[in-house]
Amino acid sequence: MSETETRDAPASVHGDTRPTERRLNMVEAINEALDVSMARDDNIVVMGEDVGYFGGVFRCTAGLQDRYGKTRVFDTPISECGIIGIAVGMGAYGLRPVPEIQFADYIYPGIDQLISEAARLRYRSAAEYIAPMTVRSPFGGGIFGGQTHSQSPEAIFAHVSGLKTVIPATPYDAKGLLIAAIEDNDPVIFFEPKRIYNGPFSGYYDRPVQPWKRFDASIVPEGYYRIPLGKARLATEGDQLTVLAYGTMVHVAEEVCREKGVEADILDLRTIVPLDIEAIEASVKKTGRCLIVHEATRTSGFGAELSALVTERCFYHLEAPVERVTGFDTPYPHSLEWAYFPGPIRIGEALDKILQDLKR
Amino acid sequence: MADRPEGTGRAGENRPALSLHVPEPKFRPGDTVDFSHIEVPEAGMQARPDETCDPKDMRELAYGLVRVLGEDNRAHGPWDPKLDPETLRAMLGHMAMTRAFDERMFRGQRQGKTSFYMKCTGEEATSVAASMALAGDDMVFPSYRQQGILIQRGYPLIEMINQIYSNKGDKLKGRQLPIMYSSREHSFFTISGNLATQTPQAVGWAMASAIKGDSRIAATWVGEGSTAEGDFHAACTFATVYNAPVILNIINNQWAISSFSGFAGAERTTFAARALGYGLAGLRVDGNDPLACYAAEQWAANRARANAGPTLIEFFTYRAEGHSTSDDPSGYRSAQEREEWPLGDPVMRLKRHLIELGEWDEERQEKMDLDAAEHVKKVTKEAEANGILGHGLHHPFRTMFEDVFEDLPWHLKEQAEQAIHERKTKFPEGLPNEGKGA
């Protein structure tokens, strides 16, 4: 069992590049998770637009068709409804499909197959049929993708009973979480924050990107390991406040806290359904303050759920109102991308507000 | 009229005015029905190509009508499946049982024993005969009017009734609307209730079977109305792209609740002709001719098993009853349609064929119908012992929270506790039916 146990991610340490350790970016980590999983279980099939010979527009499936053949890794028609629909049927047969939706913004034509079918198959058939699929999809902005290559629709899926939603923030986590998602017997939406495929994002778009290899979270063990769904990661530890974030925003929050000298428990939620409520409660009860950060639009965003949960469960421990920092309630703009993005100014001001009466 | 873009002035003012066509069925309530516009070719006249033929060499079959049983009650032509009398009698028996079951369940709904029911009267052949042409372990992805498949595959009636009553015997734990059956044991996929979603799923199952080098094929059923859904077109595309071993059965019963088939495009072409644009084999079949239904499904199954590709079949039939217990067809169509339907009734046609063969008679038919009704009545009583909808004999409260996920996460555990707390608040002495049901 030792190989299946969770290992804690190494902490991020700037500039530490021990040469003996293998360092991967998030694309390579995801590719390796698929590779490791496919080698272990020949019921796993990978399909999607451009994922076969070409290896995916972000290269996440590179080399897999060569290794596992065209009937296990194949291109599909441009039909997300069809991609998810056939994945439901394949799951009913006994396969474990891992469809890729090229951008999360394209997932909507497949949403009926996800919400009305995959998510409810186990329930409506009293477990006669299940949908053990993992839908991988790059999401989030910060790459000048405009309104159709930048969205963060995680709250739509979190709202659906029967779906799990996973969002990794590091290469180490991406590999372990993806392996766990693929092995999960329920449908999982696996959103990959494409802004941090190549390196964590500080929130300063005008500074050069730091590649993953400069951070220890890029140390990815070879072979098989899994990170259980529903366990948050404490990215940094501190007792002034709790920051709840996932994906790209974990790194932006880290950078802003570091700059401002704020000592925060930054909880990288990793999965929003199931949610690690224990970790959230324990941290907020310790710090008494809570900031929620996500890139998605504000109204009915997942931050609203988090804010409600923290208020319901930790109210008497709170010393300041819960704050949310989010994207604005507009479509994702192209030229004004960085005005939309919940960057260092928005986060910094929220931190100041939450901490204003805190004696430093 | 909407404003034109500024600066275009009076350009185009002298062009003719456009008009929008909104389809209208030929007959509404009270109208005299005349179906003489429906072309009914003579039985036996349609060519039967080799199962492995190129779809472009069988174009005409997408516009014609494959028929076997003639006006003389005899089987004709190359599509005659040449079934032995025993098989024909079994087919008749399954169809009669389906009809008897529908009658009883419809009445049960009217008596308040359940919330909803849907009959398949007049369409029995499209499920029973088609299902008989498949192997028992071929996977079927039905819509909601294929109860004939379950009956043909020997699914116990009591399981169907338990499901319809959502009682404590319901294998699906009372979670699904009546008639949305599921039976993995009978290779029968869980019925959704959302329309056409099952069609790409069937293609995916068939692709999986092909990936694994299995020999089983998949078949799906969809109404002509819901072929308008994107899912159906995704299914056709994926089926043709991967040459999937799948059969796409379209049940063209003319009506989708109150919308006639014209709202799915029937005024312009046949549903079988959808196949042509995709490069699928397409067959248009007399859906009230059980032998033609069997023969077409068998042809498509042979084609799929030979790795020769998918087939789209349009079964041309008529929905003799309302859409469900929730609508009154006299409010939107002429009651004469049923009587005037030019393709007759599938049960009657098969009965007359068997009599013509000297393998059946009216007395045996009467006895069979009576036995079927008696059997359904007996099983209904047995099922009622497990409860009827709304009378307390349901599954325990906690089962409401099971199977959302494989494991119960914290938020569902909390909500399950709340539900049980509410029950105890309402029934401090225990449930009225405690010990029997919850």
C-alpha cells in the first residue's frame, strides 16, 4: 500500500534547484499522470479534439498515441456533446474514459451529457451504471484568450450533485490528483489552470514568468502516486488570516501576502467538490479572518459558497467580515484582461481591509 | 420591421416580402382524416442489399418503405425473415403482453397508484420484433417507449411495476419517474427522460466494444421528434467517423406530445434520409409490420457484427394513444387518425399472418389475451403489496442520499441527518408504516 499513500508536496523554495531531483512543469506532470495510469489500466482511453497524433494543443497528451495505440488515444469530431456522450457510453461498457475538452469555454455543448447523464447515472440506476470518467479541460485566463479561451466555470459544476471538481495548483499535485481522479468511480471535472502550465503566476503580468523548475512543487516523483480528492493543501502557514484559493490564484495570493508581509494560512483547496471543510474550519477558527480568492465571476461564484460555509460554521470565531476577491461580472475581456483579473491591487486592498484592526 | 443599418437608405424596398413557414399538421380535432398522401408500397417489392454494401448503393431504401406482410397476410419478398411459427407466436405473445401491461398500468395511474405512465400502443413491433433480432446481450439504449424490449428479454413484470409504483420493492429506490427502467442484467441502459442523450451513449458503448474486440453491438431508440436534438447528430457523426457497431432506431410515430413530425423536418424528407448525409446505411421500414421490423433490425445487426458499419433505421408507425397519462390527444389531433392509419395495427397483422399460415386461430388469440391480462393483474397485486406511490411504503430516507457519489461526502451526511431529523419531528411515534416500509 505504501506506493498509494499520499505524500506531502514539498514546499515551494525559490532558487533551490537540487539537480538530482526530477522537475516537471504542469503539462509534463499531467502527461505523466495519463501515461502512468494508462500503463496500469488498459480500460483507460483518452480522446478529444487534437489529442491523438498531434498530442493536444497544450501537449498534455503528447506521445500517448504512439505508446498506447490509436484505439486508446484518438482524435474526435468537434462535438463536445458527442465527446462526453460517448464517454458516458464507454463508462457503461466498463472503460474509464479521460476525455479532453480543449478549453473549458467549449464545455457547454457537452453540459447536458455531464449534468443530466454522467452526474446522475449512479443515482438514477441505483448504481447499476456509473460514469467513471475524468473530463480534463484547461481553464482560466491570463493568456490573452479573450472571452472564449479564458473562463473559469467551476461553480457551474460544483452546483451539480454527482460531479466532483478538481483544480490543481502545482505539477506535483496535478499528477497525483489526476491519477486519483482517473481512478475515482464518479465523474470528475479536472480543470487545469492553463496560465500556470509552465510556471506559477505572481499576478504581475509585466514581470517575466518564472519556470516551474525554480520551485520545489515541480519535483514530481516518477511512477505512481495519488493525492486523495477532498484534501486541501496548506500552501503557506500563518496566523493573521486564512486565504481560500485554488489554481492560479493560490500563487497570486502567495505573492501578495509575501510582499505585504502578511502571515497567512493559504489553503489550496485542490478540490472544490468534495471540499475539505475540516481544513477550512480549523484554519479560520485559528486565524479569525478569511479571504476568498477566485478568478471566476463574482455573483454565485464558488466564493459565495465558501463565504456562506465559513460564516455558518465559524461566525463566532470571526474578527472581521469574510471578504471575496474575484473576477468582475463581465465576460472575460481581451484587451482589458489585466483590468479584469483579480490581481495584486484587488487582493492587497482586501487584505488591508480584513487586517485593518489587527495589531501588527 | 426592424430598423435596417443606417446608410442603407431605401435599398431593397422593391424586393418581395419574405414569409415564414410554420408547419401545420394536416388534421386537427374534428377533421376528416385522409391519409392517401402517404405512399404505401406493396409488400415484398423492396430490394434487400447485402449487409456489407456501401450506403450509397442503397439510397432508395431511405425513401421507400420496407414491407413484408401484405394485404393477403402473407410474407413477401427478400426481406421475409422466414421465422418459424414458434418464433412468430413468441413475438405475438410479447406484443400482446406489452399491450396488456400498458392497459393495466395506464388504469393504475388513473386510479392514483402512480404519478405517470406511457403506453406504446401501436408501436409494439418496433421494440419487441427489433429486440428479438438482437442477441440478448447486445446493449440497448432505449428511449421511454420501449417497454417491449424488457418484456421480450424476460425482465420480471413485478420489477417494472415496483418501479412504476416507486415502492419499497423498486430496485431503483423510488428515485426515477415511472417507466424510466434500468436493468444491467438485461443489457438495458438506464432510461434518462432527457431526450436523445442515449444516442451518443450507445455509439460510445459500441465503440468501447470495438476497442475491446468484443462481439456485442449496441442499439438505441429515439423518437422522430427528438432527432432534432444535437445529441442525435453527434451520435450520427461519431457513429460514421468510427464505423461503430451500432444501430440507431428512429421511431417515427408522427407525434411528439402535440407537435407533429413536421416540427422535426418531416415535411421535407424522411428521417431515414438523415443517414445519407452522414454516409450511414439508412432503412425506412413499416413499423407496424413485425416481420419487416425484425428483418431490418437483423440486417443492421449483421452489418454491425461484420464490422461493416452503423445503420440508421426509421420505423414508420403511429402513436395510437396519447404521449403519456399527462396529455389528452383529442385536444390537438383528429381522433380519426388512429382508425385511418394506413399501416394497420402490428398485433392484428401478425395475428392474421399466423392464422393465414394455419398456425393460430381466434380462440387461441382470445385465450392468450385473457391469460396476459390475468397474469398482469396477478403480478400487479403482488407489486401492490410492496406499496403504491405516496402510501408510505418507500425506501428508507437515507437511501435518498446514497449513490449521489460512491461514498457519502460530509455535506450529504449532514443533509441526511437533517432529513432523518425532519422525519422524527413529523412522526415522533415512528412512521405510520414503520416496519413495513421505511
